[in-house]
Amino acid sequence: MNSFITIAGVTLIGLMLLVLIRVIKGPTVIDRLVAVNVIGTKSIVLLLFSGILFGQLDMFVDIALGYGLLNFIVSIAASRYYQHRKSLEQKGKTS
Amino acid sequence: MEYIAYFFIVVGLIFFLGTSIGLLRFPDFYTRMHAAGKGDTLSTVLILVGCIFAVGNQGDLNWILALKILLIINFVFIGSPTATHAMMDVGERAGAKPWNKKGENK
Amino acid sequence: MADLPIWHYDTLFLTLALLFGITALAMQNLMGAAIVFGAYSFLMCLIWTTMGAVDVAFTEAAVGAGVSTVFIFATIYNTGVSATPNSPRIAFKIFAGLIAFGTGAFLLSALPDFPDWGDPKSPVNSTIAPYYIANSITDAHVPNIVTTVLADYRGFDTLLETTVVFIACIAIYSILRIDNAKSKVTEPDIITSPPAYDPTDSLIIRQASRIMVPFMQLFALYVIAHGHYSPGGGFQGGVILGASIILLSISFDLKHVLQQWTEKKIMILTALGVLIYAMVGLACILMDGVYLDYAALDSVLPGDEAYARSHGILLVEIGVGITVMFSMIGIYINLASNGRFDRGL
């Protein structure tokens, strides 16, 4: 069971590297925001995998629950910023 | 009980493979949001259900632990599609145009 | 635990963290850099989890990947600054690179002097750590050794850290807070233009926040109270409580939150937490003990002396949680509304 969870975790991180390519490449800022949201949701799963490997899942479930609640706030705050500013480039004073 | 856990985790990983390839290869902002919002939420829920069965295999699963993982599933299921909706709203207001096969609206 | 396959995770997390850091630094758009730094923060949380430091990982997840990214968004919203790529001359770049690499090499040259990973003969592990591990349960009946060290054995440090959070909140108040009627500051157009977006448009976000905020607050109270047995404690619970009110203020209007949590309430309650912490210490002196020696409160609190220390730790954690919650709310409202307390992000 432990080796299976290790292989599953390593596969998950490898797939997260593919999503990282979208973070680097994404033409607009919203593409990067979407990819960071996906990475955040998967890191909840990675926390639970670490918990199973350590053998003490009851410690790590609290952290995963707390992070699952907070992942939502960053995406909502960023989209609220862009709803106020109405365009995706930067304007305003420079310096 | 182990094999149910293996099955759910493998199916969840297959969905996540689809999500990440879709996020890379889709040509347009809206289609990429489809891949990210739906595929990501579903694969997370499936892997977490597999984790409930995997913990049951390790001995001393009390029902509180399974209940907490169910709570995580609940909040991911509510929060992640709402975040996708908010980002899609922003993209539409900023004027992203849907992809056309002839390459007119890029 | 010596045969854990953790090194696979460690190298992969380190690679991801490096890639995220380089991406965040190379980006020109400030919002994009802030978003990628948020992702970098929760990779640091995962790295600390694989090291076994769960309390630190919880704090990093709550603060770095949650609240502080929202603070940066609120600051960018109100300043409207963009990063223009002006490239300095090549000699300046070489000079800056030499200083950076020189400092880095100088710091890394101290690396061979460190003890090995988990060495039982290192100075920390052979003198002070065995005392904490052996005596935490018998002295204070608290299984979470980190909580005992933070709130009981090293209680002065935690008192001063809470005061530092309080001072940060006061500092931001004193810099940013402007009285609307008396100020004649002219602000740029990007701030004085009316908001382009009506918050009553988004029914889905409001409904989802209505469902999630009570559970967040209940979970945060659980984290504060259960800090004796699981990773958590006052600081993490306070940050999650503050984040729940910030979520309300983002998805609804800032005015609705200000009707419930008026400025006077926020300021009094921020100070109340530090007062609770200091008063517990003073009560210990009044009961013929030393400052912050909870065993002196034995006659007032139920149970024997060890349980008195456990209850003393709980009282102190409640104080820390209250201060941190209202500091987060106060800092966010000041940053988002540019000190005017009328409308925000």
C-alpha cells in the first residue's frame, strides 16, 4: 500500500509539472490563475498522501481541511479585482 | 478493501491526466476553463474517496477521520466550481473571444 | 520512520518550488507575480509537511497561501502601479549579480558545519529537546509538544510575538487611516472612479460564501481548542477566523461587513487579546507565582497542577486567536479601502 501511494504521489507531481507549463506559457493572467487553482486543489490530495505515508493521517487531515477552505479565497479575490478593473492589462501610474 | 482504494485512486489519476493534457492543448480560454473546472474537481473527489478506503485499510480508522475527509470533499465540491464560475465571468467581461475553426477570432 | 520514501517527494517539491520562484520573478504583470507567489507558498507548506513539521506547515498554508496573497491584491488594487521593464546598463547588472552571488556563496560556506539531518548528538537534540519530549505530558497533560513549548515553556516569546502582530495592525492604521471629512488629499483617477462592478450581480459567489463561512468559523474554533492534541493552536485558528470575515467582505460589499464589525469594535477587540494574555500572567503573580507560571493558578482552575497548566495554555491561546483574527480584519479593511473605510475590493 505504501509503495502504491508513493507511485501515485510521484505521478501526481509529474502531472502538476504539465500544469506548470500552462502557468509559464499562458497568454493572459486569467490562464495563470486557473492553473494555480488546479495546483492548489491537487496539493490538498498530496497532503493526504503524505499523511498516509507517515502513518498518522489524523494529523494531516486538519491541515488539508484548512487549506481546502482557504484555496477558494485567493481565486475569488483575484477575480473580484479584475471585475473592478475590467481589463487584463495594467494601467495607471508607473514607477 | 485495498482494491477499492486502488481502483478509485487510479481512476482519479486518469481523469487528472485528461485535465492536464486538456489544459495544455485546448486552443481557447473557455475550453481550457472547461478542462480545469470539471476535470480537476472530479479527479480530486475520486482520489479523496479512494483515500477514505485506503485509511480504512491501515487499522484504527475511527469514523471521525472518514467524516473529516467527507467534509474536505464537500468543500472542494462547493468551492472549486464557484471559483471557476468567477474566473469565467472575468474572462467574458474582459472580452476574450471564442475560438473559431477558420482562425478568424483568435 | 527511517525507511519512508520521502526523498522522492523532496526532490520533486524542490524542483517545483524553484520553477515557481523563477516564474514569479520573471513575470512583468504584478498580479500574475502575486498569484504565482501564492502557489509558491503552498509548495513551501508541502515541503514542511514532508519534513514532519506540521504546525509550521499549517501556519504557512493559512497565512502565506491564503491571507497574505489577498493583502497583496488589495494593495495592487489601490495603488495601480505597473512594473515597466526598464533595463539598466550592463555594468550595473554585473555589479548586482556579483553582490548577490557573493552573499549567497558566503552563506552557503557555513553549510558543512551543520549537524546531519536528525542527528541525535546535535546540540538541540541532546540537551533541551529530550527534556521537552519526556516531560511535556507529565508537566502539562498536553500531547502536542509544540503547543507546550510555545505557550508554556517559552511563554514570553509568544506574548511578544502576539504584541508584534498587534503593533503591525496599529502601524498600518496609523499610516493609512484618513478621516473622510477632514482630508484634502487628491487621489488618482484609478481610485476615485466609481466601481465598475455591482456586487449584487454575483448570486453564485454570494450563496457559496454563505454556505462556507459558518463552517470556516466553526473549524477555526475547533483548531484553537484542539491545539493540545492536533496541529493547530491560537495563531492558525485566528488566521482562519480572519479569513472568513475577509471572504464575506470580498463576496458581499465592504459596507455590509462594516455595519456588523464597526471600527471601534475591531480596535477594542484587537487589544483585548493581548490584554488577556498579559492578564493571565499577572493573575499568576497575584497567586504567589512567577509571571506566566500557570501552576500558580492551581487553586482557581479545576484539576491538579498539571491540568492547571493545560487550562492556562488554553486561556493564552484564546487571547492569541482573538488578537490575530482582528488584526487580519483590520489590516485588510485598511488596505482594501485605502484607509477610508467606505468601499473596498
